[in-house]
Amino acid sequence: MLTRRDFALGLGGLGLVGGLPALAQNLRIMKVANTAAVNDPQQCFVTAGQSPKLNFYKSGGVDVEYVNMSSMTQALQSLRAGHVEFGPAVPGILVPAMVKDPTLDLVSVYKWLPRNANVIVVKPDSPIKTAADLAGKRIGVRSQGDTGIVITKTMLAELGLKDDKCEYIAIGDGAPAGAAIDNDRVDAMVAFDTAAARIELVGTKLRYVPLTPKFAQLGSGWMCVPRKLLKDERKNLVALFRGIAKSTIFSNANLDAGIDLHWAVYPESKPKGRTEDEARKELAFILKDRKNSWMRRPDDPDQRMGASSLVEWQANIAMAAESSKNPKLAEELGDPNRLFSNELIDEVNAFDKQAVVEMAKSFKL
């Protein structure tokens, strides 16, 4: 978790500590549940705009503070308790949780991963060729609260298969996950693309297995807020997600600059034991696919940053019903419109996107 003291130290490295108290008094700090569990430049799609060089957030009276979480379940609990203001929403977890507990009144207001960033990876010589082959296998996931479990259930359900004989094994990240795959402790891993890239970086050879057709067409990441916050702090949320939209466009157009700006704001996240150039090359590999998943597909009829659609949420509900083995899920949920809102999106997108792209292309730290 980044403390206010850490935040001050980061600004101190930029020569701004003297102005921090007055500045902080006028800022609404919006805490985010960070289920990646570490603060590193994969978050530059949010953090780049925190730099005074860009000032995408403070100009709107808000700023972001990361709170590290170990799982999506912990993030939902923290949102309900008011420990954080916003956090990631994965439909396969969020929808059943809201049906089970009607007091969990969350609404997804911004789609930050409009493309599907999940992957299935196996050893190059694995007999697993398709998602159907995951049935009955040992599936590696980052943790027991990780989204890999529900993603596997969702894909098998789409194919009319059961996961009741699957074994889900927590293998962590990076080198430990790579060792589990190399040593055949698991048959496959289902994770985000960035997690798979980190495994490849430690030397484990992987082969990527295609996602199931319907699931592959869905977005994979939303940000949700408590409904009360949406009502009470609409202006702040517009400023927050406009800052994220700008940071996303900037980092997609100039990933190296996005990484540098993250390090400038969070100097404690700089690499240890290797040069920044070496670390930047690693991060460019980790984010090679992710940076495109931040942006909407060219054929997407709605090009607004963060926008959702009723059709995709209906598809998400149907898949959640299959993966959770609850055929009455949609009926128990009620109006699917309660799950998401586009009410902030037009205001969030009220800026010159091409100007941000041009700024990124010419940017020098």
C-alpha cells in the first residue's frame, strides 16, 4: 500500500514536497484495490497521469492511492467496507457475489480492459490443444482467490463441459509459477497475459492455447464503485476516470514514457539489481499484449473510453450462470442494468484524445 508518506517521498524526488500540504488539502484521494498485489509499471495506464508533468488528476481535484490486495474477493470486501473507493470487477465473480449478497451494491462504471486479456498457457509439448482439454486437469492459478478459477469454469461451461474434476492449484507468480509448470505440478495455467509474460521472462517456455470463441469476444476488466459513491461524488468520479482515460491513451501511445512516469511518481518501484534500460525491456515484453487490450478494438461500434453495453453484460450474466451452475442467476439478479452504468462516460471522454496522443509521442521526461 502506498502511504501518504510514500506519496510525499515520491513528490520529493520531483522537488514538490514544499507544496504538498496545501495541495493535499484540496485533493480527494481515491483509493483503488490493486489485485495485482504489487505496484509496478503495469499500472502506468493509471499512474502516468499522476506525474506533475501531465497532471491529469490533480487538475480535476482528485488523485489515486493504490492499496494492494491478494484477490478479487478481498477487493469486493474492501469496497463494501469503504476501505477503498474503486476496484476491479470481473463479471464471473461480481455477478454471483451480488446475487448471493444483495447488500453488495456495486456498479461497474468504467471498462478498463475492453479486450480479453486472459490466457491459457501450457508447456510446449503439452497434449492440451484446446480449452476443452482443461476438463479434469490440474489448473495453475495465481492464488485461490484469483480470477483464473472462474475463467476456467466459464470457458468449460461455454463448451458444455464440467470442471468438477479439475484441481485448482495456487502457484503464485514469476519464477515459482514457472517452476510449477516446468516440473509438471500443473497441466496448464489460466491467468492474465501479464502474469504469463512474467513466467516467460524467467525462462519457462510456454505455448498459448486459444480461448473459447464466445469468451474471447468479451472485455475482461471493469472498474466498479459503490452505488452510493456514484450518487454522492459524481464530479470526483468523472475527474478520476477522465484521468485514467488520458493516462491510458498516453501510455498506449508511448509505453516507455508511461513506464518512466510511473517510476517518477513511485520511485520505490524502480528495479533493484539491474539497469532501468534492462527493466524497461522486460516491462515492454510484459505489456506487449496488454497495452493493446487497454484500447478498444478498431471494429468496436462504441469507441468511447470506458463504455459498456447491455448486450455484453447479458452475455456475462449467461456465462456466470453456467460457470456458477446456477440456471436461475439472471432471474435472481433482476434488471441487468443494475450491474453497470455509462452515465459518466460522455463527460469522461470530453477531452481531445488526439492531443493526448501527440503529447505522448513528443514527450520527454
